Amino acid sequence: MVLINTKMRSLLIIPLLLSVTACDSPPPVEGRVIQTQSGESIVRPHNESQIAAGAVIYQRDCAQCHGINGEGDPEWRKRDADGMYPPPPLNGTGHAWHHPTTFLQGRIKNGSEVGQGKMPAWGGKLSDDEIESVIAWFQSQWPDELYGVWYEIEQRALKR
């Protein structure tokens, strides 16, 4: 029988513990397979450079209204004193996930509809690629379940 001293046993156990705890950690949101409500398996897209660029643009141009983490105004569902809706959350706790990409692009590019909100038009300040990056960033904040619902909305919109 081979005896292993305490120091040697520790050296063998540490990698084993690290591998077990690594298995318990959930994979990153982007790039993993999720289920839609209809049961379709999809892969959440992940483009690190696009998401990172979107985070920078979001912090520079959007966070002052929509919050640092996309949390929006707490009273986003109620019209303010001007009769306008305050900035909604973009992190999955609001309604952004109800809208297909074309709507999100249009709202960012053209701003709010008259009398609906104070969202300025960013089309003259942001390129289409920058708008796509902002959308990629805030979608990366959405929980899998909401992303799956959004995906099905997006697919229906693409068929129209």
C-alpha cells in the first residue's frame, strides 16, 4: 500500500475540488443553448467585441436616462407631469423584449413617437452598427426565458 503524505494529498485534492466547483458554475448567458416557449432549442448569440462596444456606447449615451445597468426609471409605466412616459428598463424587467429588432432599431434611430416619451433620435449620432451593438449589449442582460420569448417574437416579425 502506498502512503501519501498530507502535502501530497492536498496537491491532489485541490484540482479535484476546482473541477467540481467549476461544474457548478453556470455557463455565461451568451453562447449557451436555451429553450424557447415552443420548445425550440436556440443558441444565444455571443459577439464579445460587439457587446463590449455596445456597453461603452450605452454608458456614454443611454445610461443617464435608462440607468447604469439598464434598470430604467422606477415609474416607467406612469406618465410624468408632462404626460410622457419615463425611460423604461432595458435589462429584461421592462417591455423592450416584447419588440422585434426592427422596432428597437427604429426607436433608437428615430426616438419616441410624438407625445409618448422623451427618447431622442440617435440616428444622426449613432451608426447602424453602433445601434446594433447597443441592442446586443442590453439583450445580453436579459434572462434566458425572456430572450427565448423575444426570439419567437423576432421570428414572427421576420416572416411578415
